[in-house]
Amino acid sequence: MSRHDGRLPCDHRVRRLSLTLFLGASLTSAVGLTLDSMWLLASGAWQLIAAVLLEMVYRP
């Protein structure tokens, strides 16, 4: 059994989603800079915006 830290399983899922979006934004932006592609840079920026908004709105 895991110890109870006051968070629900849905809290962990949202946190994992936010981290996944942040990592995706980092990778997409890095590839966009490397390939000089505005589409990849824009996609990375939107992923980062989504991750930040998710963290701001959903505070367990």
C-alpha cells in the first residue's frame, strides 16, 4: 500500500499530464529551433501554454 499524502489519484493524473505537456513542449521547441521550423516552435509554445494553464487552474 502507498502512504496517503492527501492527494487523490486524479490529482496525480493531472500532474502527470502537465509534466508530459511540459516535456513535449521542450522537445518540440528544441526540434523546431534545430530545424528552423515555425510550425514546431508554435506547437511547442501552445503545449507550454496548456501546461502552465493546467497548473494554474487545477491546484490540488
